[in-house]
Amino acid sequence: MSRKRTTSRKQRTCRRHRTPLLPTTHEDSMLIKQFGLAVRQLREGHGWSQERLAEAADLNRSFIGEIERGAATPSLLTVEKLAIALGVGLAGLMARCEPELVD
């Protein structure tokens, strides 16, 4: 009697929380990159290092780097921590991620 081997693709998971990652679309990845760019611009506007922002937001410095590079998707609570640390409202931080509308 022979058994059929079924191969399953390994599902990608978050290294930190071991939760499944959802596939992202191009629009999702652009939003994540825009968010990271907004965080970097605000941080640099304050003249802060990633370490200084991480301290102010009670986050890990390497996580700040991942967010700024678009390599990590922050939770809503993390976005709120960043907004407070950067001195902007949550809506204001998110608004910086919206694409410019061209007429």
C-alpha cells in the first residue's frame, strides 16, 4: 500500500507574534511604504534618531526601522503611540499616507 504525499506550502507568519500574515496587494504595500515615509519625515523634522522616537513611543528601535522601510505593518495601537510621540493626531498621521489627488 502506498501513501500519497501531500505537500502544503508553508504559510508565512509574523516572527514576533507567530500569527498568519495575509497576502498584500500592491495598494496595501504602497500604503505601508507611505506610512513609513510619513513617520520618517516627521521624526527627521523633530531632529530625532530612531532610538529617540522608539523611546518616546515605548517601542523597539529596530521596529521603528522596519516601519520606516515598509517592512512591518504596525497595529492601530502602535500607530497611536507613534502619533502621540510625534505630536500629531492619529488622523493627521494617517492623512499623510493618502495619495495626492490630481485634477
